[in-house]
Amino acid sequence: MDRLVQMGKIAFGVCAVSWMMAACSDDGSSASFKVVESMELWKTEGNTSELVADIHFIYGKDGRLAQVSSDDAGGVPVMDINYVYSENNDFQCVYTGDGGQRGRISATLENGRIYSCQNAAASGTESYTYVYTDDGYLRKCDSREASFEYAWSGGNLLSVKSSERAYNSTYETASVANDYSIDLNVLPHLITGADYMEAMNTYCWLAGVLGKKSRNIAEDTLYTYDYKYDGEGRLSEIVMQETLSFQDVSYTFRFVYPHNG
């Protein structure tokens, strides 16, 4: 099944995984000037635009992502994700929605990364194992459902090749630095579908515990990208236009920063 076929699941996908990776990943690229406080996701089809999700980010004192909440267009909460980092390097992610707990991911951090974890969800328990390059970038992920191989060049993500064709991705490296408090390369995950994001274990990726993030924005070749900036030179919008759709469909991410900059 092609990734574009999965996009019919956007409403569920965004509610189920409206999370981003904190900048505390082991590349040490945290910059308080570019801390994203919240983000709106809009979908435009033809001349009609609709707000899909309003996503808010809470960080701990150490700068790591602690909580993400997502509201629908009416302001009704639809999802909470809570991350717990223990002093003994235990890591947990509990994600809830629809009035109850949906799943719990458990792992042990080694040098800020996880090499294996378990996701206990209503559908069953899935195990993941990870392998990294000598430079600290994710090289391979294996699970019962699929395996993934990641290709990098100069610290930038070039492709993801999977044993399941639906999860394959190729990227073009943009000139825009990926030095914000959330990993901007996860944006395509939020509009692809819940099955894709679950298979990729986006929960852990978004928490910044799967190695270094790409230095620059990696533009998914299923879209064309357009960037807008605020008066401080920070990204205010990223517009992603589908390239293979028969319809005129685009997605706009609008970023909000703390008033004190």
C-alpha cells in the first residue's frame, strides 16, 4: 500500500500522534530562541482550509520534551502524551486519548538513546531494537512488523528504506537548519496516517531518544516545501504541497514561540 493511500487516515493520525521530538537529542543543538510553544496544523484542499489540530508542547527544566497535548478545531482535547525520564535512565512514554490510556512505551536510556523498547498498547505489545552509526545517527530499526534502514550524508537524512514498501521515504536536503526545539523532519509523519507512525515508533523518535536529528530540514519528496519567517528570522510557517495527488492539497504548519523570545 502506497503512503499516499494512507493519508485518508489524517484525522485519526494527527490526534493519535501529535508529538514532536525535543531538541535535547544527543546532537546538543538546543536553542532557547527557537523553542516552539505551540503549532497549528491546517489542511487546504482547493479553496477550502480547515484547522486539523492545535498542538501544545511543554518542556522540563532540562529542556527535554515532557508533555504534548492536542486539541481539535473546537478546542476539545483529543490526546495527551507524557514523557518520564528517571534518574536511573528508565524512560517511559504514556499516551492517552478518548478518555483512557492507550499505551505505554518502556525502555532504558544509554547515552541518551534507546537500543530496545516495548510498546504495550491495546492491540498488543510490540518490541523494537535500534542500531546507530558511529556518529550517533539512527541506522536501523527492527520490529515484528517491519525493518527500516536509514541513510545519512553529512549529518542529513537522505532516505528510509523499509521491508514494507509503504514506509519508504526519500528526502532532499533543504538549506533551512533543523535547529528548533522540535524536529521539523517529523512533520510528514503527522499527515501520513496512524499505521505509518506506529510502525516507525514515532513516539520515541519524537522524544529525542533515537539518536541525532538531521542538521537541516529533510524535505520529503512527496511534497514541495515553502517557508515563511517572522520578524526575528524564525520559521513562522511551513507549507507542504502534495506532488502526486490528483487534487490541490497542502498542509500548513504555523509555529508560536514564547513572547519573551
